[in-house]
Amino acid sequence: MKGNSYEAARQVLDNYIEQNNCRKTPERFAILEAVYGFTSYFSLQDLSGRLEEMNFPVSRATLYNTIKLLLALRLVVCQRLYDGMRYKACYGDNRCVQVCTVCGKVMEVKIPEIAETLDGIHLKRFRKESFSVYIYGTCSTCQAMLTRQKKKESTNKNKHYNEYGKRQS
Ligand SMILES: [Zn+2]
């Protein structure tokens, strides 16, 4: 499965490079291969480490530029997490992703209804291959944290009013 999507992604990159008369640098393909070797989200640091393991160290600039290209070609998706950017190979993946807008936690969920609905939809002059759905909201941990915070704020406010006049601050 992963092998197939790597081959398909490689084809997309190949086509792009040919169409745009870019140079076929081995770095780009090595980076793509490393990217598609990860089964989950990774940081640029992880990617750099993986390339070193493959005996294919690349400069920070090459890594950054290639990831930018892979993002533009939709071969990679990125998510901003609380501790920085994370990337993931995405070609051929049907994904439904929950994103917590407070802590940035990303979780893939299975929603067969969405796949079924999209399967049944015919798009004009377009052959669909895969889809990504992002569902933004607040995770249960953050919801609990926010509720606690609100409670604390309202108690503090009450305290402030009650003691107003007695305290100098
Ligand atoms: Zn959260």
C-alpha cells in the first residue's frame, strides 16, 4: 500500500519536474522516499535524521525547499503542533483528521460515511483519487482545561469584588 503511494507520488514529482524543466536532482527523490518511509507525522529534524541514515545527508535549504515543493504538489501535508511543524506523506490517503485548535493535537479518525458520500459524488471533468477532511474543534482535555480556567476566573473576579476596598492592589 505504502509502496504504491510512493510510486504514484514519485510519478507526480517526476511529471512536475519534466513539465517545468527543473533539474532532476537525486536529492528531491531521496527526500520523497524518506518522506514516504514514515508511517506517521514527522518533523524536519526527523526527516534530516532519516536521510542521514539513508546515507543521503542534504542541506537545510534543500530540505526546506523540497518540502515546500512537496506541499505545493499535495504530496505532503503539514500540521502546526504546539512544538512546531509536523509533516506527513498524504498521496492516495483518504483522511479524516480531527484538529484541536487549542493544543494542536491531530488525530486521524475513521468516518466511513464521509468516504461513502464522496464515493457517490460525480465530479465534472475530474477523476478523484483521494480526499482529506479536516474537522476543527476542541479536544476533551482542552475542553476540561478551559472549563476549569473559566471557573477559576469567575471565582477570582468574585474574590476581587468581595475584597475590594480592603486590599490595596
Ligand atoms: Zn486540545
